[in-house]
Amino acid sequence: MKYIKDYRDGDRVFDIYLIKQRQSAVTKNGKQYENVMLQDKTGTLDAKIWEPNSAGIGEFDALDYVEIYGEVTNFQGALQVNVKRTRLCQEGEYNPADYLPVSTKNIDEMYQELSQIIRSLDNSYLRRLMEAIFIEDQAFAKAFRTSSAAKAVHHGFVGGLLEHTLSVVKLCEYYCKTYPMLKRDLLLSAAMCHDIGKTKELSLFPENDYTDDGQLLGHIIIGSEMVGEKIRDIDGFPKALAAQLKHCIISHHGELEYGSPKKPAILEAVALNFADNTDAKMQTFTEILSQTADTGWLGYNRFFESNLRVSKVDF
């Protein structure tokens, strides 16, 4: 099959894709059409069905696997598919592994590395808490290994939550070596737990969409509650330590307008906010660059609030 990342303006499409989304819409002239999002393991691609009632358009829903015939066009700087015909495919015609975006890093090795960091914690309460969450709770561990870190923007793939978390932990480890006043065990524990609520905020692939709890509470509140539940099972867990750990979690977005109920008030919370923001932005920019063949200016990006450019290496 031809993967989405390889399409260019003018290419013809004739292959099977997962339908991530399908939504009816109406043009300014009152004409009905369909917005469709195609997905494979390399990404997503917007598509339009301008004649949804034509003979060539078969019945299908979101999360179906559908054979798509059409043409790739460039609309306002973004590629999309003008769909001419569709056919609902049956099990056996496709390999689901071709349609789920997966981390390029080894998930088992990443989880083993995270487990080693847990064993390196000196504080017995924090080490016991991390073991209860990441090692003993097998249902959570399975979800954590396969969850994405976001519906979009960054690390939106199977294993993305684990990859993002490990990167944040490593950045925090660097901070601890550079700024000795940081409490290593508190910061690394907070880094490991800062996004665990995403295992309940987002459904697993292929949906990878917000759950009811995700919409109503969000991963910050959910994660803080998950940590609190495990703490209550550990006799004698210091109240002050529990409060500081949960503070790091609920303040890790840094600003109230970014969803944090509190702004960072301790040094470890400040460090976690910077590490989380660094990895999110570096991964986002990396994904943008991986999806373009351009070598100059890429246009305005709302996440960065800037006109982005591919940097030159031939100075």
C-alpha cells in the first residue's frame, strides 16, 4: 500500500485506509458534502466527498476500513483527497498494523528503562508508590504502554505516552544533575506521573478520542486522583510529600489558561513544567518536519504562534 506520508499534490489514490472520522457538512451554496479523515500508521489525511449520494460512494462509517479512489490536491497549503469512489472492506483484506501509528522506539525497552529509574529512587515511599502504579498494576501498565500522549499535536501514536513520559523523566534527570537543589526523587516521580491521567482521558487506538471523563475532568485532575488512590494504600505516606507530588502534577502545564488548576509553586514543579513543554514542542516540530518535503518557510503554526521554517545546514 501507499502510505499517507508519501502522497504529493496530483497523486492518484487507490488503496485501503482506516476512516478516522466522517462528518456531513454543507457548502455556502447549500450543497451537501462529506468531511472524511483517512488514517494509516504514518499519519492522517483530510478528504472530501463532494458527491456523497453518487453511485460510486458506498456505505461506511467512522472506524471502518474503506478502499478509496480519488486524487490528491493542495488546498491552502494542505493536502487533501478529492474522493471519487469508495468500497467498504471486509476483515482479511487489510492488516490493522498498517493503520495504527506506532512509536519508532521499542516499547518494551522504554518500559524497562522506566522501571530501572523507579528502582533507583532512594525515597522508600515514592519508590513504593511508583512500583504500585507502573509495575504492580498490570491493567494500568498495559494501557500506559499502548496509549498516545495526545489526540493531536504531539506523540499521537501507540506508545506515545510512554515515549513522552520517558523523555520528560530524562530531561528532569538532567535538571537534577545541573541544579543540585532539586529533590530528585520527587521530581522524577512527578515526571513519571504527570500524564498518567491520559490513559483515561483518551480512548485507545483506533479511536484515540476523548472519553466522557476526559471531556469532563481532563488528564490533570484524573491523574491527581489516580495518584491519590494509590497513596491511600501505602501506610504512613507523608502528607506533605503527597501534597507536593500532586502539586507538581496539577501545575505541570504552567499556566491557568493552559489547563493547570494551580501555577507552579515549588522548584520541582517549575522544572517539570519546563521539561514537559520542551519535549512537547520539540516532538511537535519534529513531526511537522517529517511530514513536509519543503526546504523553506512552512507557514504560520498556531501551536508555536510563529511562521515556521526548515533550518539550513549549508551555511
